[in-house]
Amino acid sequence: MTPHRPARTANTLPRPTDPLRYLTGYSPAVLEQVRQLLASDRLASLLQQRYPDTHNIRSDKALFDYVQALKAEYLRSTEPLNKVCFDSKLHVVQHALGTHTSVSRVQGSKLKAKREIRVASLFKNVPPEFLRMIVVHELAHLKEKAHDKAFYQLCAHMEPNYHQYEFDLRLYLTHNEATGQRIWSDWSETP
């Protein structure tokens, strides 16, 4: 006799818009704390207290200069970047906060690689710590391709608070998903 197996229903499958999806891998205790903060509508105020200001990098040129300064400080020997920009086509739902790409092209008898870093436009108006975390993550891919121990050690070398900023950024994304509201108002959307 086979044991009775309950039928799968829509309630037992993960919802595609589950706001806690950004926190998969964290302990059940942490997830419960986040649920309580969301239910009591205190997550936004917690993040605003922790990060009261937004960065002032608004243009692609300013972002390029910012990334180049970090690269010059920590990754001088890596290949140069050809482009750095905010990208409105990157969506967090695809788990892309930023991307690092390398496009190879044949020019005459040589193979040339162009390296680009793109940061989702959502991050034009966030605390400087969040932008730095994303940029450090993408810069680390210049040296370490996989998300392994060496990769995260390099991230922590460039930003000692990398893991805290990543967690808090995940909290911010969770808040956005749950409420549909941004914590820091977009400078271009204010009247």
C-alpha cells in the first residue's frame, strides 16, 4: 500500500511574486523577522534609519568615473572597461542588479574584447552603500568569474561591509516587492 500523497495545489507552489524570494538561503528565524517587519510596516523605516541618504551619481559618465576609481584602487591589473552605464532594461525579477559582459570582436587579425558593466536603473536613487555593493560585485567578476569563496573574499576586500550591504539591499528589494513602493523617492519623479 502506498502512502497517501496530498495533491499539489496552487497554495503549495512558490508564488512567482513572493517578496521573500530575495532572501532564499537565509535561516527560518531571519525570514520570520522579515515577515514581522513587513506585517507591522516597519521595514521601510528601519532601512531609512540605517541609510538616510542617497548617492549623487545620476549620469552614466559619473557612474563610469566612480567604477574606474574603484577599479584603479583594487583591480589595476585587470583589463580595462570600455563602458559603464545605468540600464533601464535590467530588471530585478531576472535576478540582475547589474551585469558584467565581455564581447569579443575580430578586428583585422586581432581578437579584441570589450568589457562592460551595466547597473539596473532602479539603483540610480539608493544609498551609496547599495550602489557600491553592486559595483564591487560586478568588478569582482573581472577577476573571478564564479560566485565562489575567492569571489566573495575579493568583494569583502573591496568593501568590508559587503555582506551586510547585500543583505540590506535584499531587504529593500523585499520591501519593494511586497509594497510596490520605493523607500527613497526618485529625484526625477518628484514634481
